[in-house]
Amino acid sequence: MAQLYFYYSAMNAGKSTTLLQSAFNYKERGMRPLIMTAAIDDRAGVGKVASRIGLQADALVFDAQSDVYELVASHYKDEKLHCVLVDESQFLSKEQVLQLTEVVDKLGVPVLCYGLRTDFLGELFVGSQYLLAWADKLVELKTVCHCGRKANHVLRYDSEGNAVASGDQVQIGGNERYVSVCRKHYKEALNSESASQLA
């Protein structure tokens, strides 16, 4: 029976690598996966899912206006799909997460979503909020802080290297802008005198 999965973590836990490995496994068995990613994240190019270890694949993009059920259904109509893999799923809207539940329930296609749980202020992304609420299976992918503890927070840094304590939820960036840390080091960085109140 098809299910909706949410693989979540802080940054740099290997979410995209895990997604790409899953896609490879399906293809190796003669099955057809559909990879999707958010149009807003164009670090590797629009319509690309790329991992830090050098793996990459083409992907169907979604944006805020996309009906992801219709996108998937149009591909399913052409040829049977065996799974849908969604990178950067924190950028899904509530309605789009609901649409993914319809992919599972109406089309019978498993959906595996990979994304951040929280932003740099420790707040849930909308997509993550509803994936946490509605997914059949929740899987935490773990990464570590520089101190060796589990990293479950993400710090955003400004151009001067100061931790940022306010600003827009979404600013696309990688290791030059974001670092995953444990709760203790997250609080220490935001409470330091050098923490910036402007993004």
C-alpha cells in the first residue's frame, strides 16, 4: 500500500543524496521514479537536484502556483510511476501537501518528501508543518554539530559572519550562509553580542 513519507533534518544531513540514491534504486529495478524539486532553489540550476557529494539528476519543478497532483497525474497518465520523490519539500504549501496525499490515496503511488523541518529561527516551514501532521511515516535524517552532538537547528549568517536573528524565512543559500548546529550552540550564537537583527 502506498504511503506518504517525510524525511526531515537540519541542513547537510544528506537529504538530497538519500533522494538520489532512492531514485537510482528504483531505476535499477526497472521502475520509474518521478523527481520533483522547488523552483525557488536554483543553486544547482532550475530543475536539478544535486547533492554535496556530486550526484545530481533532472527534476520536475513546482512553484507556489503548481497543482502537484495534476503534475504527477499527467506523468502517471503517460507511463506508470512507481514513486514520487520531492526535494526541498519544506517549500510546499498546505494545499500542495494535501495534493500529495491525493497522489498516494487516489493514484496509489508512494511519495517520499525530503526537506528541512525548521528555519533559521527554529520555526516550522509550512510544507514541513503539514508533512509532519499528515505523513504516514516520519524519518529523521541526522547530522552533527561541530561539538559532536546531534545538530537539530540551522544558523543563518550575514556577510560579516554574524548569526542572524531576524529576516525573511526563505533565503536560498548553502554552506556559505547556513550551518547546522545543536540547540546549545544555536542559542549561544543567537544570544551573542554579534548576532545580527537584520538579514
